[in-house]
Amino acid sequence: MTSSLSTANSSTVNRTTLLQSIHAMEPKEHITIGTILRKYQQVKLNENKGGIVINMATIPDEALEEIQKFVEYIHDQQKVLAKIENETNTYKQFFQ
């Protein structure tokens, strides 16, 4: 998902940080974010060969907050999975 960055600032969500987090995500998470954005009629999604381009200035704060919550959820899940994987590897060492 490609986005053009606006200088408009959200009071609750840092658009630049959010955009960086989104760029680092997997394509399946981009699809979920696209689904969130489709709920907001004022957001225009423009598709081209490189993907979908979204003007960040057209995204309402409510949508940004919803996306931020999703990004935080994904990061939390990644931390939990990493912890479980580390614990599993530790247990494997004991039983080998």
C-alpha cells in the first residue's frame, strides 16, 4: 500500500509514524487496512501498477485511530508470538 504523505497533523495519531509502520507490514495486513479505509467514503483509493495510492490528507482522524489500533494489535501479537517461540525453543533444548 503506497500513501502520499500530507503535512496535516492529527491530534492523536502521528501520521508519519503510522505510515512507516504500515510500510513495514505484510500484504495481508495492508488488505485489512484497505478494508478499514473502505468504510470511509471520503477516502479515495487510487489503484495503479504499484498498488493502491491513498492521499493521507483525505483520511479522517477516526479512520487513522482505527488503523493505529490495528497496527498496535499486530505489534502486540508479534511480541506474543516471539515470546512463545523463544519459550518453545528453550523447552526443546531441555528435551533433546
